[in-house]
Amino acid sequence: MAHKISTDCISCGACASTCPVEAIAEGTPYVVDAATCTDCGACEGACPVGAISAE
């Protein structure tokens, strides 16, 4: 199961810089590559607006 970034994303990049497998790509909103995501949850804790959740 991968994480998902909602439209509440403010594109700050905090999630991408904490992802240990580089599964998050820049965009508006940022996007998680489900095939690469290991479901570690690091991004969820790094998001300042709570825009990331388990899918």
C-alpha cells in the first residue's frame, strides 16, 4: 500500500526530501510513485499541512 498526496498539498517539498526511496515527484500537488513507495510513512510525518495519508 502506498501513500497518497491530496490537493491540500502546498508543494513545499518537505515530503520529497524525507522519502528514503525517492518515490515522490515534484508537481502540484506532489505525486507518490506507488510502485516505488515502501509505505514507511516518513513523508506523512514531514508534511506541514497533513496532505499525505495511507492509500
